[in-house]
Amino acid sequence: MKAGIYNGIKQIEMKELPRPTAGDNDAVIRVVKAGICGTDVHAYLAGGDDVGIHAGSQFGHEFVGVISEIGKNVTGLRAGDRVTICPTTRRSESCGLNSTEIADMTGAFSEYVYVENARAGYNVFVLPDSLSFETGVLTEPLSVASHGVAIADLKGSEKAVVYGAGTIGLCAVAALQNKGIRDIIVSDISDSRLEVARRMGAVAFNSKDGGLIEFIKSQWGVHTGNSSEECINADVVIDCAGLPFIVNEFIDHAKTLSSLIIIAVHGKNVEISPYWVLAKELTLKGSRGYTPEDILTAIRTLDDPSCRLGEIITQVYPHSQLCRAFEQACDAGNSIKVVIDYGK
């Protein structure tokens, strides 16, 4: 098989490797489409060791495909099934790798992926016939956002602010909409990304010159807090940008009993005011990865005809042009989600 191999910063090669074979408890999946993740781009530009992508390894973890071989002991799955996987549980604990390494070195940039101890609904998920591979390839990033929305414990009538209109921020929009939430403001500094947010049904605001707090107030009115302070009338804020000011901007302007869900990876620590967290009874939660239930939620969301998350796919490249696809994915101003098509 042709396998995409990560060899270091801006070093990717296509290598011929033996096609994996399934043991009695395992599955082999032929990859049909794969997405380039932000961690893949990070490894390509800055090195992969800190995100579990090591030189000389197969990599990639966002994909959909078809089971080409299945072990005799595997139940609930069969050859020919259209599937995606949970990359953090595709191998057993006996392999000695941590979850980050297992996820990011799944091998989705190769023609075939091996799943040890394949279990339906746990590490392998059958896609409904009505869900195309073109849209289904977004299952993994949508699962990330679905997990953040799930732990926010929303009822469906809340108002939500999303920082960041990249892949995860726009996935958060879809996940919020799946919960029935329609009042969504998305903040970013890219007009092209914000236009996608608009097409998905959110209110978009370019915060390049600031002014987001006043814009939120103009849209949803002013809420008066416990100490008679003016607050934004947002019930949940979802951080998909990872910028240092976001945490304190939330604390300073949040209304009583609202929540901040941090999905983005922050590169710097920030000081916060515990007093205002106490006074406003705020909730700050971190959201890491996803569970099998989040993956099932993502699949159901994508299968809903009203879901417009497919708008985030900006470029599609054949597998033979993997290096070119990575260069495109690094151009954040002109791409959101870059997809590899193994049929081209």
C-alpha cells in the first residue's frame, strides 16, 4: 500500500509498505477520504513530538473508509461496511502507547488502517447509507466540538458565543445547532471564515479591531449582574481560538451562572480573578477529545439534512498530492478543512 510517512518539519514522503492483515479480533479499513487536522499541520510546521507524531511514522487520524478485512471473532461489523473510527481507542492498551500517539499516528494518510480489537460502537462506527463520505469525513473534528457542547449541559434555548471560526469553531456551531440552539455569535478576524459561519446560520463578527462585547450587547441586550455590573447576555462561551485574553474577557463580562468551555489548546498561562468567578457563580470547563457517544452524536448531526458543516471543506486533493495538500492546509487565510480523496 501507499503510506504517508511523517519524517519531520516539512518532510512528508509517500512510501510503499505491506498492506496490514486482520487478526481474529481485528479489522482492516480501506481509506476513502481523510482530513488534515490542526495537529497534523503543527507537526508539519513545527515538529510533531509534542502532539504524538514521530518521525518515521504513519500519521493522520480523521478519515472514513470501507472495511476490507474483518477477523472471525469480530461481531457487529462486516467486510464492506462504511465506517469511521475512534482513533484514541483503535489499539489495545497492550501496545504501550498513550492516547495522543495512538490518535495522531493512526495512519489515515495511508491507503489502509489497522484496528486492533475492533468493536462496533466503541472504536469502529458504521455510517448510515444516507451519510456521504464527503460529509462523513468531518466526523472526528465534529466529535471534538460535540464533546465540548455535551459537557456544557445545555437545554437548547441558550445563547452561545464561539471564539474562532476555524474547523473546531465551525464544528461547534453545528454541534450547538444540533442541540436546538439558534442564537449563536461567532468571532474571528477572517472574513472568509466568518462568511462560512454566516452560511451555516450563525451571526458573524470580525473582531480584528475589537468591539465584540459591545456587539454582543447590541444583539442580545445587556444583562445586570449580582453586583449591578453590566454583562453580556450569553449563557455559554466556547473557546475554539486559544487566545490569552479570552478567559478574562469572559470573566469580566459574563453574566451570572454562565459557562466557559475551553476546547482550544492555550500556549500561555493566564491569571484570573477568583473573586468574580465566585461572585458570578461562573463555570469554567476544559474539553479534551471525545467519547464514543460524542462520535455517535457527530454522525447523527452530519446525517441531518439541515446540517451545513460540509461548507467548511475548502479544498480536496488526491492522495498522490499529499505534500501539496499540506502546503494548502498551512495557508490558514485560504483554507479551513483540506481533505484527501483516495479515489482520485
